[in-house]
Amino acid sequence: MLFDKDPDAALIRRIAEGDEPAAGAFVTRKLHRVLALAHRICGDSTEAEDIAQDVFIRVWKYAGSWKKDDAKVDTWLHRIVLNVCHDRLSAGHRWHEVGGMELDMQADPGPTPEEALAGRSTRDRVWQALRMLPARQREALVLTYYQALSKAAAASAMQISVDAVESLLARARRTLKELLLDSTG
């Protein structure tokens, strides 16, 4: 039974019952992942914060609609994030320029300044190439690579088949490779 294996199921059930401390615990547990996904989809940290706020309001409002047999809580949460991102982007919000900083990357004190500059340059090139992907390819790549969802969970979050996710990933990788090779020379 999916409910028994989902570490967030009890928390969502408590949120559905109006338990505010449970909602706070859920935000604490999931905020980083929600911000990271929203930032990677929309490209702006301020926009990602607004999206996260909308997402957690929807979690509070719709926790009772989560069905244990339909999806894990994490998959359901990723679907909400994607929906809010789509809503905001279709409402005229645009992808923003960013300085290449990833929300989940922490500075490593070990590299020399030259190594750090080379790493930043590579990260910036990847970030720019990622921004150029079609939205659905970018979503599939972000969900499976950066958010570490299985292909099945990504498919559920995107409301498509696993085969469709695999196809999007193949096209995304091919396009990223071309873009990155073009940017080096």
C-alpha cells in the first residue's frame, strides 16, 4: 500500500485535518526542493519564492484531495509546483536572467580561484543551455536530474507516460549536447 510507505503521508493527512504545526513541518521539510524546482523552471529566485508561497497555500487548501493510491506526496507536490509555474509563465511572467547560482549548490572552500572561475563558467553555460530547452524537455530533465525523481515519478508529476518522459529526456540531452558544443567553439 503506497500510503504505508510514503514518509509524508501522515503529515499530509494531518494538514488536511487543519493541523498548523504539521503544515509548518511540511514547509520546513519541503521548502528547499520546492524552491529549487521553481527556480530551475522559472529562472528567478524571487519568482521561485512567490511560487513556493503559492504552492504551500495550495498544499494547505488541497491536502484533503491527495489520494494515497494515485501518487506519493512528493510526486503530488511536484505536480503542484509545475502547475503553479505554468500558471505564472502563462500569465506573462518570463524566464529571468540569473547569475548561474543554483539553490542547492554550496560553495566548496577547496577550489582555487581559477578552478572556481572555470566551474562557474561551465555552470553558467549549462544554465544558459538549460534555459534554451523547450519547457517540457526542461521539466523532464529538472525533475529527473536535479530533483532526483524516478522516471515514473516524473511522468506522474508531468501527467504523461514514462515513455514520453524518456523521449523528452533523450531530446533534452541531445539538444543540451549540441548547445554546449556550440558554445565552446
